[in-house]
Amino acid sequence: MGKKRIMVVDDNPDVLISIKEGLTTLDENIEVIPVENGEECLKLLEERRIKPDLIILDIMLPGMSGWEVYNQIKEREEWEKIPIIFLTARTDPTAREVGSFLGEDYIEKPFDARDLKARIDRILARR
């Protein structure tokens, strides 16, 4: 497998930077595509035909929530197999339960880059 393309959807620029820095420092074969909101994520998937190997998705986004973005991705045949990890500051049991059920994984902020990479590797190895 060549470069692993990871799309990260989060409205906090610091989170985008720390995930990009963390993952690319740990693995030079990871390419991080930072996206600031759900609409942008769907637009990139649509227009550029970028097919990320995995999407890390914040739940609390301005405009369209992470849940809505997830639903729109899973409704499309060409995108439905893209694994999604929810990354969120929400730690309530409902979000944890729904996120763990829907997504491939559910990670609460603050996160550890090594742990995040290990989870990504595990998910991609199953594909």
C-alpha cells in the first residue's frame, strides 16, 4: 500500500495541525487532508474525487454536524466503504454509544497521536 490518505474534518485549526503533525511525524506514508467543515468534506469527495482511505470526523461542527456528514457519506455507494473514526470533545454516554456503533472507532479529545495512529493502522489492516 502506498500513501495512506487520511481526511480530517474538524473546525479547530489547532486540532487539524496537531493531527497532521502527529501522524506525519510517526509515519511518512500518511498524507493528511485537513478540512474545516462537513460541507467542505462532501465537496472535496464530490469534486476532486479524492477517495481517502479513512476519515477522522469531529461530531460538533458548525453548520452540518458530524452525524449528518456521516449519513451523507454512507448514503453514497462510492463512499460507503470509507471507514470513519469519530473524534470529539463530547464525552456523554449517548455520543460515545452512537459514535462507537456507527463509526469504526470513537476517540475523545484530547487524543494521543500514537494511539490515533495505532487505531488507524488497525482499521486499515482489516480492509
